[in-house]
Amino acid sequence: MVFSSLTFLFVFLPVVFAAYFLLPKSFRNYVLLAASVFFYAWGEPVYIILMVLSLLFNYFVGREMEEKDDNPAARKKCLLFALAVNLGLLAVFKYCTFLHLSLPIGISFYTFQALSYVIDLYIGKIRAQKSLTAFALYICMFPQLIAGPIVRYIDVEKQLKNRTVTLASFGSGVRLFLVGLGKKVLLANAVGAVFALITGRAASIATLTAWVGAIAYMLQIYFDFSGYSDMAIGLGRMFGFKFNTNFELPYTAVTITDFWHRWHISLSTWFREYVYIPLGGNRKGVPRQILNLLIVWGLTGIWHGAGLNFLFWGLYYAGFLILEKFVLARFLEKLPALLRHLYALLIVLVGWVFFFSESLSGAFTYLKSMFTVGASGFADALTGSSVFYHWLLWIAAVFACTTAARSLRKRLDKTRRRAWIVNILYLVLFFLCIASLITESYNPFLYFRF
Amino acid sequence: MNNGSRFTTAKYIVTAILVVFVLVMAVSGRESTKSFSEIAQALEARTNSASLQTAASGDLKRLYGLDPADYEGVLLKTAVSGMSAEELLFITLKDKSQLPAVESAINQRLAERSSIFEGYAPEQARLVEDARIITRGRQVFLVISADADNLSRLFLSSL
């Protein structure tokens, strides 16, 4: 089941809300857990077994580790075994393509959540969760189960036991959910259609059309993924959870370092906390720091998939992050903000070509279309139609990436006088999304494939 | 038995079940719980459109440049009328490595169909532009139709 489906919006969600708020508070975790299992089983009736086994495994690991509190060697053995099983499962389903296993939805996300729990437990940052219900809810809570954000146990530990929902927090959750729904349904799907149209003719694309296609994907993946995150965080708020921000206007970044402080924050935080820092981070000299960055970004790349293009994509960013850190930082600081911004956007745009291409060679072929004039010339009929036919969409999409859009929304949300007008605006947004959904084709979220 | 060993035992039991689960999935081929013929039959039964006809055996080669013998199964339906862009293609790959070639052939076919119809039948060209391509594991599905949305859902539900 996806958030942007009529079944979710008009059947699943109302039933869950009714049960959650009408039953006594002590039932709330059970309601959310049952809803989450149903939500996952709707799309993955077989792989629900895998998820349940995974969460049971990590629950028992947690309890065992706590029981062996006074035995560091046993705890270490326990941690290593847990790492092997969790990463082994991920490897089998994600990277052993010769087995022809389809990818269980959300496995990368819930496995990383489980790992954060086990590692933090080993380090001693947290205590083991004794309630199986609370632990199961942490692993498979439906708002963030299948496409993040990756929630660390330490961040929701208290909320799993005790949380409150006020009318204001519920309302703010609804608004954020609607913003996310709008990003996905009205913007991501529309720019995605432009991207599909252009790449459907990948055999020969005019230079400018290739640029339009790459920009369309750049916008699609942002609205698709950040839209999902907004919906997840918004849903969390409606149930009393506070999840951390996952996107912070990434396309306003002025450097690549800045971009990665704003894009998929929960994933970069995870790699920083559980890979980069344990490897020594920047504490063991420059050569080691460079190696650590290469390892982390190589892993970030292949977290997205087994293809060489993903590995290259990760290392591509490692290269720029290393360059910025050791070479470009002083130079970039002297540049006007606009130039720095254009630099960051260009690097990110080229990065997305590696990301959306099916193979490394496909990526280079597409880049060749962007940077050289081929058989189709500099521009063709498709350039004009994809830009001018969708002019309103482009304006709306670019505006929605800016700080101006964020400020406007914040101002609207804070409006006390005539708040009803703001509510009507959100209602209009909702109806526009529904109208679009009714006529929409099958269109899952891009990040489901990870 | 103290608690420590109880949880250790439970952990190993769950690990064993996980291993069995993975093995069963790998052996049974999770992504193809249904065979090509089962999916094709479901599609045939529910796409009994008068405007589509099952293509001749050589048509996959002629239209897409693909050899049907290379794949586990192929279902190709083309428009009865030469004035229509309607088309449905369902292929079960033998191996996922065949996917890029099939996708490229589909894109090529769409580009050709689009350029053919662009001049004199813009509504048909639009259908080509709105074609749905769905890939699920080794199953590849293409549909060019005014009813593409429903046919796509039908395909997904038949998996």
C-alpha cells in the first residue's frame, strides 16, 4: 500500500485513526503495530514473514546482549553475529541478483534501523527494549517502514512508551502530510512524466533535451522522496511521534558538503554514526580520513543498489567531498553565492545521471548527449514541447525547491487570523491531489526500489 | 535455564528459520511464483479487446529486433488496424541480465511508433507517449492503449 493511494487515504487511514483514538491509550501500540503489519502485508504478503523474523531476531539479540552485560567478549560476539545476519540478509536479497529474488520492500530501511538499535545497545547508549510490541513497532511502524526516514531507536525510545498527541500537533501532521502528498502527486509524477518521455527516446536525444530530462529527474527524485518523507513525518506527528527532518531544501545548497547536510539526512547521519566515526572519522590523519570517506560513500552508493553506477555515484560524491574539504574550500568561499550555488547544482545534476541510468555505460552515453551535439542536434521539437508545454509545472517545481516556498508555508501555518483561509488552501491541495490520483496510473515511489 | 541462554536459544532458532526461509525463497523463485503461461493467460483473458490481436511468431523479431527463443515466454499483441498504435507486450526473461536489451528495444520501438504517428495521428502518438512500461523482477510489461492504466494494474495484479 502506498500513501498516495485512495485505499490508504480513504479506508486504511480513517480506520486506523478511529481505532487509535477511540480505544484506551494502553491499546495504542497494539493498534499501530497491527496496522503496520497489515500495511506491509498488503503489498508483501510473503516478505512479511522475513520482516517479522528479522525483528524477532534483533529483539532476541537485544535481550541477550543485556543479559550478558558483564561479559564484554560475549557481547562482542553477539554484536558480530547480529551484524552478520542483518547484513547477510540485506546482501542476499539486494545484491545476489543471480538468485532472482525480488527485493523485499523497505528491507534497506528496516535493517538499518535494527542495526542502529543493536550497535547503540552494544555501545551502551541505550538499554534493551523489553517489550516485544514496542520493539516490533519501532522496526515496522508503517509511516516510515518502507521508504524511511531511517529512525534511530535512541530518537524514539521514550516515545515508544509514552507520547502525546495534541490538536495542534495532529493538525501540523496533517498539513505536513498534505504538503508531501502534493509534492508527490502534483509535482513528482508530473516532472516524472517529462523525464520518462525524454528517456524513452534515449537512442538519440538533442543536447538541450538531455539537459531538460536530467533536470526533470533531479526534480522528480526530490519531490518524490522528500514528499514521502514529509508524509511519513506528518503521519508520525498524527500518532504522537517526532521524527527528525530528512530533507532541508537540498537544492539551495552552495557546496556538495552542504548538499549532503540537506539530502536524505537520516541516511548520511546513519553512515556517519555507524561507519565513518567508528572507522576513525577525521581523527587519524588525512590519508585515513580520505580512505574513510571513500569507504562511507562507496557504501552509501551501493546501499542504493548493486549496480556499478550506484558505486560510481557514491565515489563521485566522495571525490567532490574530499576535494572540497582539502582543496576547494577556500576557493569556493571567495566565489559569489550564485556561482557556488550553480556549481553545486551542476555536480548534483550530473550525479543524478549516474543514479537514474541502468548502467555505467548508459550514464556516460546520456552525459555524452548532454555535453556534445549529436545526431539529433542541439535542440529538437521535444525540447520545446517539454519546456513550454509544461511551463507552469517548471515554475511551480523550481519555486517549491526554494527557501521562499518554505517561508511562505511557515508564514501560512503560523497565521492565527484568518486561519480558516489557510485550512481551505490545504483542503484545495488535498482535492487537487485526489483528482490527480483518480486518473493516475500505477506510480510507486522511486525509493521503494532501495 | 537462565534468561541469557533462553534468549540465545531463541536467537539461534530464529536464525535457523531465517536461513530456511531464504533457501525456500531462492529455490521457489519468489519473484515468479506464477509461471509465464499463468500470467499470460490472465492477461489474455482480461484483455480480450477487439482492437488487439495476438501477433505472429516472427513479429517480435520484426518489430522489436528480439528473438523469442531467448526468453522464457513472450506474449505480443498488436493493433488490428494499421491506424492504431495500440500494443501489448509481456516478456518473461530467462535472466535479469537480458533486461537492458529488452528495455532498449522497447524504447526504440516506442520512438519509431511515435515518429510514425506524430505527423498524421497525434492522438495515437499521445498514446505511445503515455505507454506504460513495468518491470517486476524478470517480468517486463509494455502497454500502449487508451486503457493503459487499467491494463497496467491488471498486469500487476496477475503477478
